[in-house]
Amino acid sequence: MAGNSTEAGRSVTSKITSILLTFTEGSEHSLTEIARLAGLPISTAHRLTSELASWRLLERTSEGHYRAGLPLRMIRGAETGPPSIAERAPCVLEDLAAATRCRARLGVLTEIDVSYIEKVPGPRPATTFSAAATMPAHPTAMGRALLAFSPPRLVELTIMRGLRAYTAHTVTSPERLRRALGVTRLTRVAVTRWELEADLCWIGMPVFGPGGQVVAAIEIAVRDLHQQMQAVVGTLAIASRSLTRELAGDAPGRPAADPVLPLPRPADDCRMAPL
């Protein structure tokens, strides 16, 4: 059967409906599978799925497949409580990368490493959580934001494993790491300067879940802390507080339960030397 014959007499609404119905079981599909299941030519399926993805009714995975977006999952009643980190994180990073034009990451602790997703400025979607996407906690801003609000035993386990030096600027002293985490607990801001990548600094903030426990952290890459830090901290604070409210199930207009404190002068372990 010729490809266009499957479209004969079908309205745009019918075509979109047939695409959405392929995701009723919550599965993921490639573009070819969507076209076959919906009875559409590849070109039509590509155009309509791209538009549905732009409205976040569909989400595109890092492997190029499509899955139902959060609005569809909520409509079908799959989620009765607050959204999860995996659902909301890509949207948050999309907004952060667009607003700051910087790389943005969100990470969660998996044992003593950080599992993360990342969004770079531009049209490519955020990555997805995977077993391969991990990094150490001590040289990253998101890792320190997580450790600062985690039980002390996790900090000690991190130190016992060894504070590996990734660059000449990586903090490898247990005492300096503990002091840096203390600063983060006071300010809600973690800063790493050229510690994982020699040409980048990172600024991170924690995200809290129900009960006030830290569940994730967001970080943004900058090249010039002096020029970019204040602007980035403001944007990052909005993102982290908004996500905290969503995960706690708070109403959109309700004040955040864990407000971000004003940023004080940097302490010794995060003092910004001229770049």
C-alpha cells in the first residue's frame, strides 16, 4: 500500500489522535513504529510528533524514541500524587538552559555517586537518567549541594573512598570539603571552581522533597564567576524553589517551605580569585 493512501480522508484531529493512542500503555516508540501503528506516512508522523513534543504532550528520549509527556500521564490518571524528579527534571533544565544559555544538570545521589541528566543550550533535548551517566560528588556543585544536606555518614563514606583529583584545583582535603559543605548548608549555594573540568566553574543548589529531605540538586556551568554568579544564582533559586514546591505537592501560589537564604560573602573554600 502506498504511504499516502493511509491518509486519504483523514482529518488532522484523527491523525493526532491515532498517534496519541499508540502510547496508551505507557510504552516508548520509534518514529517508524508510531507511523506504522497510527497508519501514517513517516513524513506526516514526523511532523505531528515534533509538534506534539513542542507542546510536551510527547517527550523525546536520548535514544530518539517518543513517550507520553507528563500532561498525558496526568490525564489518564497514572499519577495521583506530586510529579517525580524524572518527570519534571527535563522541563526544569530546558527552561534553565534557555534562560541562562548555559549547560544545566540535575543530579540525585545513588549511593555515593551522582546520577544526572544534562541539557545544553540549543534544540537537542535533555538527556535521560542512565546507569552510565554518573559522576563523583566531591568535585561537582550538585554533588556538594546533595552532600551538604545528607546524613553525615554519606560525607564520611565519600571521604573514605578517596577525594580524587580531577584537575589541579580539585579539593582533596577532607577538612576543606567539610568546610565547603558547611558554607553550602548556610547559603544553599555550592560553588566549584575548575575542579572537574579545567575550564568551567559550576554553581549548584539543592532541591527538597516532602518532609524537607534533599532529593536532588541543580547546577549551572559558568566561565566567569565574577560576571555571572549573581545572575545565575537568582535564576537557579527560582528553579530549585519551584521544583521543591512541585515535589511537595504545594499549590503554585504558596510560598516555598524552604526559602533560599541571601548569598553571603564567599568563605575560604569558595573564595573567587580573579579568572
